[in-house]
Amino acid sequence: MRFFQACVLVLFVLIPQTVHAEWLEASSNHFVVYGNTSESNLRKFSDQLERYDAAMGKITSTSNPPPSPSNRVTVYLVDNEEAVRKLIGGGKAARFVGGFYIPRAGGSLAVIPRVQSGGGNDGGMGWSMIVLLHEYAHHFLISNSAFPYPRWMGEGAAEFFASANFEKDGSVGLGRPAVHRANELALAADVTATDLLDPEHYEKRRGKSTAYDAYYGKSWLLYHYLTFSAERKGQLSAYSRALLSGKSMVEAGHAAFGDFAQLEKELDSYLRKPRMSYLKLAGTALDPGTVTIRVLREGEAAIMPVRIRSKVGVNKETAPGVLADARAVAAKYPEDPAVLAALAEAEYDAGNDAEAIVAADGAIGRDPGQVNAYLQKGYALFRIAGKGEGDAVAAWRAARAPFLALNAIENDHPLPLLYFYLSYRRQGREPTENAVMGLERASELSPFDLGLRMTVAMQELHDGRTEAARFFLVPVAYNPHGGPLAGAARKVLDRIASDPAWRGDGTVIDPATKDDEEGGEEGG
């Protein structure tokens, strides 16, 4: 398909901002945002994120109640795109990265350049905001549906929702033309409807090419067309039902859409339309809740660069530098509990368990509500217990204690539930029924964490609940960003199909967790 209509990609330029000495925290129902920006800007930005969540809920007829405080998405606003790329590791692979998102149980986060919020057609926020909205759309859809979206549908839906606008009256527009994909559709290697609906055809045609193509733009186009086309009304739902019934992607596509070549012709015509429909939700129809702004203490602000680097993830090479910076800040602010909690994380990541415990205890003693301090102490004690030295019973009892204390403070935090389960697995013991129920609840609270879902699936299989295992495996197996984990899940599904009596013997069911990782390296 060729893009005949002349289009201009609108490049949104971020408004230069005055450097503010204060770091602020904006807390709302679904987000916690940290930024070194003005209070009015941060409040408006957070309000727009909540309105986006509410608008998605309205469009998808989904109730998305506020999660446990620690299970909200944390957004860090850094100085610029260069700072984003440095955090993700730099190199050629990061040269086009405008922001990133890491889904984790009890710790999902996004990092984007500092933005200037506003009203009007684009909200004044440009590419970095689009990246965030795209990734949050994935987060929202996975959190509220067990349906394993095919890659084109998942990316098309994320692009559909991310092309949003925020008006000054509080209204939100969803499904606007994805003008940020115009150059891609015009200049990048073409992708056809057949490519989207038949992944094997797409992979064969691409071969070993690593050239950028129009996959994201074409996915948006197909999703947008099927959403608004009167002639094809209901076909997107029919396609989903066909997939859920067990049909392959190609079978489901032909059953719902008919001839792929005809669909391609219609998409070509649709793209050349001078105007496209979109969905506008009035501000009065949305309830974004309240945004609470807090000025970070001087010590909290000083430790923020350390905190961000730790949360994104470190390795053997980077952990010592982060620890040195953490210790320097802690020497200046030895009584600040947030500083001590961040120091505990840096000590743990550098392999210093005893020092991590001391720092965590210092944070908890000064502020019993320091959630991260309980986690870092628990991680360190788990690692100590796993070495098998001394009284094993006492060591594992001590390792569970911080997580039990955190569970009493925040009952729906997923990590205490996960680590209670792991305390049995790490000892080579069968987990109790209560521990398994806690594991299932942790996954229910964090369905976007694929490693956690995989762990639940293997436990269900181990216990003979094959259909329950399938329920947890399918979204992992067909997640387009699942990587090696998705491949492993597909192998398990194939084994179940060929050997219904199999109970997962010989398969690791313990997830990779922070206490496994030498130097605290985290996947992202």
C-alpha cells in the first residue's frame, strides 16, 4: 500500500522550562509522579493522566478501581531525552528512545523527559507524552483483560488510545489521527493487512531485515478503521471471539474480515480521507479524583537521582557508583528516612546485605511507613537465608518478618504475598494452601507482571489444575513483548496439549526476583 496523500508529521516542541530547586510528588488514584517542575504543571499533568485512565475505562466499559498505593504506576520526569537514554543504558539501541516503561509487581515505573502540560489538541506535551500514554494503554488493557491480544491488535489499540488530546474544559479525545505515525506510513517499508493478520507471512517477508517498517502505524490504521467503519461494525469483536474460541490468527482474521486483499484496499482509501472520526468524552463524564501535591524534603530531593537509577535497575558495573552517591547523600542527611531507605536499596544492590539491613532498620525506626525499607530488608534477609548457613528455620523466619510487617501496613501489596510463597519454595518445601492463595492474589493484583503469571501457571499445573494453568499461560505465551518468557510459556502449552497428565516436572516455577540477582540487576 502507498501513502499518496501528502502528510506532515507534527513535531511538538517542548517549551523550555525554568529550573526549579524543588522536587515535587503528585499522588493520585493510579499514579505517583515525581518531577523537578512547577506545582501547576505537575498538577495538570497528573490530572490529565487520571482523565486518560478514566476515559479508557469509559470506552472499554471497564471499571479500574485504584490499586494498592505501591502498585500504582510511578512516573519520573527527568531533564531531557538524553537523561532517559542514559538511564536505559545508552548505546545505539537507545538512540531513538523518548521514554520507557517497566511493568513490575509492586513497582511499575515510567521515565520520560520533563513536560510542559497544557490544553488544546495535543495537551502541549508531544512525543514523550505519547510514549507514556502508549505504554499506559498496554498496562491498562493487560490489567483489565485476560484476552491475549495479538501483536497488531495490542499495538494498534495502544496507538489508538495514545493519540489523545486534553482540552482545557477537562474533556478527553481518544482515537484521534496518529499524526506522529505519518512519516512512518509515508516513508518506511510498507506493511500490509496480510502481514498484520498472518504473523508467519510477515516474518517470512521480512526475513533477516532489521530495517524500520510501518508496523505500528499500520496497526493503528487497521484498529482505527475497524473501530469507526460502519460497513465493518462488530467485526473487531467477532475477531476477538474467534481467537478466544481457539481459532488461529489467520482463521480468525478470515472469519471476521473476509478477504485480506480487499481489506488492504479499504485501508488504503481510509488513509487518504481528509478527515477522520474520534471519540470525545466530556470532562463532566470523567472522575479523575484528587491530585495531592507534596514538596519533597531536602534530603528526599537530594537522593532522587540515586532512587531513580536504583528503580530502573543496576548491574555489577553500575551498582558501586550508585552506592557511592547514596552514601554521600546519606552522610549529609543521616536522619531522613527516605534517604536511608534508598541507601538500603543501593547497599543491597551492591551485595552488602548487613549494611542494607542496618539502613533499612534506620529508615523504619524513623518512619514505620517507609515501604521500600521493608522490601530491601526482606530481600537482604532472603539472600542470607538462601546461603543455608546456621539455623535455617530461624533464618527463613527472619526473612519472612519484614514482608509480614509490610503486609500488615499494606494488605494488597503484591510482593509480601509473593515472598511468603517463595519462602517455602526456596527451602524446597511444598507451599501451604494459604501461600498458594497469596501467590494467586499477587498475580491478580499485578496481571501485567508476566514472570509472576508464569509462576502462578506452573504452580497450578503442579497442583493438577491444568485449565487454571492455561488461563495464566496464554496471556504470557502470546504477549508481543514477552520475549524468552513468551517462548517458554508456548512450550509449556504445547507440552500440556501433547501430555495432559504432565504436572510441570523439571520446569522451574520460581520466578527471577530481585534477591536472585547478583548486584541487584533488574530486567527492564
